[in-house]
Amino acid sequence: MAIDQEKIEYHIRGLLEAIGEDPEREGLKETPQRVAKMYSEVFEGINYSNQEIATMFDKTFSDDLDLSTAQDMVIVKDISAFSYCEHHLALMYDMKIAVGYIPNGKVIGLSKIARIVDMVCKRLQLQERIGSDIATVITMVTGSPDVAVAIKASHSCMTARGISNVTSSTITNTWRGRFQNDQNSQLKFLMEIQR
């Protein structure tokens, strides 16, 4: 389902009126169009299933690699991202994501991990679901059931409204495969991403 920019413009104009603003005043005249364009960009991931994202970024390498006995992890950390909470449409920001996996015969191009994170984050959702969806897509692409995802983010629904606790952050960990039951693998991953 494509994002309907005309409908977004119409409703943003109505929202401006509903909060007591004049959508015809100079600073707001083009706001509905700007918001519609921004929403098309920041919610692009809504248009794709996890399987479609996996297909989009399915670039793996197996040549020249001896992964038959590999127990080492591949970790990409400090991936910057943002998303929007589905409860308040509030920004999740200062997001840092780390993705780790144990290769199973092939490895994914490193930039593809960041691209998967970016596309998964471009949806209305919960932080917990972001980790789960990233892990699912990484498993689809790499064939590895052993995936870990750590996310730390600030949520404007907590920092800018309600409790207004500006220093709070939320940390979630997603464990799949070996990471689920093997505390040594969990600790190794967590220690590596803290370096």
C-alpha cells in the first residue's frame, strides 16, 4: 500500500486547524505538503514486509570463506537510527543499534546490515518489535538462526510529554538461536558492543 500524500496533506491541514492554528498563515502555508513529503520518507518501511526487506538487501558472500567451523560473531554496532512510536506517533531518537550474528556458511555485506536497520525503523512500531524484525530479516538473509540485536533509544513520549524525564532511555535486547540460551554468547556480544 503506497503512502497517500494528498490524504496526509488534507489531514495535516485539519490537524493544524484543530489545535487552533491558521493553516493559511505564512509559516504554515506549505506545512501540509512538507509533512506529507517527510512522512513518505520516514515511513517508507511500512510499504515492505520483512521478507521484502530481506530480498531487497540480500547480498551475501561465501567465496573465500571457511565458515564450516566458525564460532566467531560478526557485529556491527553504533548504527544510528530513529523511528516513531505507534502509541503517540512520537519520535524514538538518539537510537543506537548493534546487530550480531554467528555466520552459517555465508556473511552479509556490512552496509546491508545498516540498510536493513534503516528500513525496519521506517515504520510505526515499538522498540521491542524493531529488534525482533531486524533479527528476523538478518536470519532470512544470512541463514543463521543465531542473531542478537541491542537497541538503546530515547522516546519523546517520555522525554517531551507526560513524565518529561529528559534523561531516560530504553534498552532492549533480542536474542535468537544460540544467543537465547547461551549466556556466554550473550556476554560476549554485550562486551563487544560496549567497547
